Amino acid sequence: MIILFGLAGSGKGTQAKALSEIFGWRTFSVGQVIRDTGEYDSLINEGRLIPDDDVIRLMNKQIEHAEAEGFDVILDGYPRNMVQAQYIIDHMADKIDGAIVIDVPKEELYTRLALRGRDDDKEKASIDRRFEVFEQNSCSIFNLFQEHGIPVAHVDGVGEIGTVTGRLVAAVQKLNPNATKQIEDVNGGEIEKSYGE
């Protein structure tokens, strides 16, 4: 299991899809999993957080289903906080190969988010608040992971999508030497035209 981290606009959603194609793994975005249920639209629209117990339950269901079918897993955006991270440590630490952080300078992220044009990407103050929450949570999560022997790798997320994909492939294979590429190359630009979350 590989866990991808990155600030909004870092491209982790795009890259998770690319990696899943290259390695033949399943990728799960916590945001997409929550949206697909249709049960939390009112909370999302009000900007409220989904209860941790619900997030954990939904993600466990996806992970267990993938593993039952023999697939390894890439997690995109999960865990989001220390409650979720502690649950992962307590229940599946032995399954985690490591975490990979996609590093992109904030000035680059502002540009990407402006181009993306989503409603929640329009105000810099709102973006900065999201960045601050992510940085606070991720710092604690990374410390917890490292305390339990789970490596945290950093990958440069600046450059063409396919170039970043290549860096991530190398990072995955370093964390999991048994990871076998099912296809030799994926042009990330063909998977998604712009960087997502």
C-alpha cells in the first residue's frame, strides 16, 4: 500500500491514476469515495467535515474489497488527520509500504489552481487556509508514520506530468521492490489534461 500526500494542486489525483495504471493497482481518493455515496452532499455543501468514523468505514470497505480481489492499493488523500492516521497504524501498518509526498512550491500551486478554475480555488485566503490545515495535519501524520517505521519519501512535483510520474514510479519501486510495472510507460498528460488535487 502506498499513500500519496500533496497540497491542493500538487497533482496527486492525476498521479494516483497514472500509478494505478502502471502497476495495475487500485487507487482510492477519499473525496471521491465520499462523493460517490451521495450521503454527505449537504455536509459537503455546508463546508462541514465528514465524521472520522464514517470516513474510516468507507475507506476500509474499498481497501478490503480491493485486497480480496488481489489488488494492492494507492490511497489519495487518506488519512487526512491524526484520528484516521492512528486507525491505519493500529489496523494496517504492516500493509503500508510507505508514504510519498508530492512537493510543489506554493506559487506554482496558486497558478495551477487558478487555471483549474474551481469555485473553492478562487480566493487566495481560502486556499491558504486549506494549505495551513494540510500542513498541520500532515506534519503530525508523518511523525506518527516514522515513529512506527513507515518511510515517508518526498518527490519533486514540478515539471511535465509524465516526468513527475516517472519520479513517482521510481519512488514506489524503492518503497516496494516487488512492485512490478504492468505497462512500461504512461503519459500522464493523456490521463488528465491538468493537475488535480
